[in-house]
Amino acid sequence: MVRRVLGSEQAPGVALLVATVAALVWANCADHSYGSWWRIEFGWPRAGLRMDARHWADDALMTIFFFVIGLELKYELARGSLARPRRALVPVFAAIGGAVVPAVTFLAITWGTDAASGWGIPMATDPAFAVGVLALVARHAPAGVRAMLLALATVDDALAVLVIAFGYARGVAWGWLAGAAAGCLLVVLLRRIGVTAVWAYLPVGVLVWFATLHSGVHATLAGVALALLTPAGPVAGRRVLAELLRVAGPASAFVAVPIFALANAGVVVDPSALSRAARAPVTWAVLVALLGGKLLGVTGAIAIAVGGRFGQLPAGVRPAHVLGLGCIAGLGFTVALLVTNLAYTDVAMIQDAKIAIFTASLVATVAAAATFTVTGRRTGR
């Protein structure tokens, strides 16, 4: 029973939602313990590894999340919806459009203000929420809709980690970055000499993460890099990629991402905070970029790909389904929260951006539900 529930498509989204609600309730408690708890520092000072609890969530746990994103990208490229070029081009176009148009929209609204540095906030799509919402509101949609969403979200998040790693880098320490690259080369060497035990790669992976953390480039890049070095085919009769996804997938969905949400989704919600957010440029920039920019970017890019005959839609997928995908893509959430922390230092601006992210996620869910409901009635699916 428990295994069946945890294995459902809705489960990761539910876990993320529970953590988010818990963070909001905790942050609005009268004892104000939320902020002080996440500022507690711990680690290994002698190794130069001491951070507060929130940074452990951002820099360590999110590395696991992006490691899984990298594994999923590798799988999609090898055997999934990105394996066939004509099918792959449509979600790739959608991901690029869904990243570029929201970023440009955000910059257009905030140009010349301190909020402009948050241009990366609306670029990504949250796979846990997006797939969970799709499973709830579009149960009878063609299988191609889910495949497109998974591919879109995976490519979207891969683009986002590049933006996070280089767009928000704080003074690159080339020696440390070279050390991380050397660790990746060691992984390749271990593969070449036939080392198949996953545990043998763990210390190397930790060292790559440690070097990346100290390089000034965001540590999550290490997760994607290590994932892309994972062999896609069988090694000594073992499907390493599938094995890692079976272990790391649940660890990300039910441990890393919920703890990250608990650490970052806590926002004080009272009349004064809502009033301030309603007047803040960053609030409207996030809302318009995640809702309008994502919708326009995803649907427009798909129209160009299909209309220009660069690619084709999966069987049974209609324009109305594409419209629903454009709505769901507005669920930025996890990566949007991470970029918010990287882009801003002003507490009020961070709070305003997070309120906008929550609002956009809610509106995107309602819009997707309405779109797929109408589509289902018209098509019988």
C-alpha cells in the first residue's frame, strides 16, 4: 500500500505541497522560530565546510535534485522522448521558448530597477508539481502530453542550472573549478577501467561537489555534471542509470525537495506584507513572466517547431493540450525559489518574489485544470 502510494505520480507533488504549507504555517507562528532555526550553522569548519541550515538545503540537497534532473535528461536522450530527433525537437523548442520568453518578459518589466537581477526566476518548470498537477487534472489526456511535459521540464531545469551556475556565480575561483573538472575526469577514468560499483563513485562525487561549492559556481552544477557522466547503456549487465534513478529519485522527491521547500517557502503572510507585495515591481514581473511569458513561450515555440516542420507532436496531442501544457509550465516553484535566494539580498524583495511565485503556481494550476477539463469534454479524453 505504502509503496503504491509513494510510487504514484501525484506523491512527489503532494510531499512538496505538504512541506510548503508547513513552512508557511511555521513562518507565521508567533514565536518567530522559523528564521532563527534555519540560520543555525553546522558542518566541518576545518575543511572549510560550515553553512547554516538553509544553505545546506540550497547547496547540498538541491544538488541531489539536479543530479536526478541530469539522470532523467540522460534517460530521455537515450531511450525516452528525446531519443528521436523529430519528437525531441518539439519539447526542446518548448523548453527554450519557455525559458527565454519569461526571462525577457521579466527584464522588460523590471529594467532599470534592483529587481532586474531576478531575471532567472521564471525560467524553469517544477517537475514534481507539474507532473502531479497533470496527473490530477488531465487523467485521460494522451500519453504524449505527459511525455512532452517531462521532456520540457527536464530540459527547462537543465537550462536553469546553467543560468544558476554561471548567471549567479560570485567570483569564479578557477583552481577549485579545475579541481571539480579533475574529479569529473576521474569518474570517466573509473568508467574506462571497468569500475561498476556505485559506492566507488560516491567519494569522488562528494569531492566534485565540494570543489564546485568553493569555486564560486553554484554547487548544483556538480549534480548535473555527474549525472551526465552516468552510462546510459548496460555496464557489466547492470543498468546503472535505471538503478540510480530508482534510488536517487525518491531521495530527491521525498527528502531533498520537501526539506528545501520547508527551508525556503516560509513567508510571512499578513495584510501589510500582501499590500507591499501588490505594489512591488518584482511581484508583477514574476506573475506576468510565469503566467503570460511561460504560456506564450511554450505554445509559440511549439507552433514554430510544428509549423516549420522541424518536429511533430506525439500521437493524439492537439493544440488544446499544448495550451494546457503552457499553463502547467507556469509552475516554476522549486527552482524559482532557489534563484530568488541567489538573485536578491533584500528581505522584502525576497518575500515579495516568493508571494508572487506561490500566487502564480496557484493560478497556473487552476488555468491548467480548466483547460484540460474543457479539452476533455470536447475530445472525449
